[in-house]
Amino acid sequence: MARIVDGEAEAMDELVSRYKDRVYQLSVWQVGVEHAEDLAQEVFVEIFRSIARFRGESRFSTWLVSVVRNVGRGYRRRLGRERARMAPVTMEVLEELPAKGQDPASGLSRGELRRRLKQAMARLSDEHRDTMILREWEGLSYQEIADTLSIPVGTVRSRLNAARSHLARWIGRRHG
């Protein structure tokens, strides 16, 4: 980090090389495939602009996720919520949805299910979407999510529960 703060180009190149795939994937979850490259570039600009403020109190990867999240929020605001759709997501998320009564996905084709899940993710609040992304796609523990978002672990649990409930309800709608 000190080498980057000193403006050493090789250190900057190393950082980009090491984290470009992770930043891109996080960007896809923030704004979709169509805008992920642009967001990833903005994220690296912000990292280099604010690297001196990284105090090492958390892991760099945790700080990086926070930067992507914050830059992604601004990016989505500029695009407008209607244009910033989430990228297609994996089916694994459905295994995490609460099962109350009938499976909300029963009777739906895989393509229809993906479409509904994409729409439902786009409808979540930023707080719920960020928490779901960090848990389900980044695989962070509840404590890591709490540290990243600067919230208590109990809040992480309640946000995940609420997000899963919303997703299950919205995916289950025939005209959602």
C-alpha cells in the first residue's frame, strides 16, 4: 500500500492484476454485465484516489468490497434504477430462500425463474441487495458482512431474512 501511495506504477499494476476479476464480478452484481466494466474502472480510480485513507484496520479485501458497494450506489443513481438491472444470477440462491408452504418456484421454467429472480433482486433496497450479494455470491460470513457494512451481526441476519422473504414473495408472483 505504501508503494501505491508513493505513486509507484508497478505496485498499482499489481493491485489491478490481483483484484480485477473480483472487482469485475462485484460490479456485475451491482449494475449488471452491460455496465460492469465501466463501474470496475470507476472503482479502481476511487481506490487509487483514496488508498491513503486505508488504515489497515480491516482486511484490504473487506475495504475493497466497501469501495465497490459505495461506487456502485453512485453509479446506479446516475443510471437510474430502471436501467441498472442486476445480472442473471445462479440457481443456488433459491436454496437459501425460506420455504413457506409451496415452493414459490414450482411450475416455473428455468428461464422464467431467472428472469423473476433478476427482477426481484433489482427491486430490493440497496441495503438488502448488498447484504444478499455479500452473503450469497461473495460467501462472506455474517461477521465479515457486519464489518464491511459497519452494522451489527443481528442487523445482517434481519436484512438477509427480509431479503429472502421479499425474493420468495416476488418470485412466486405470476405477474411479478
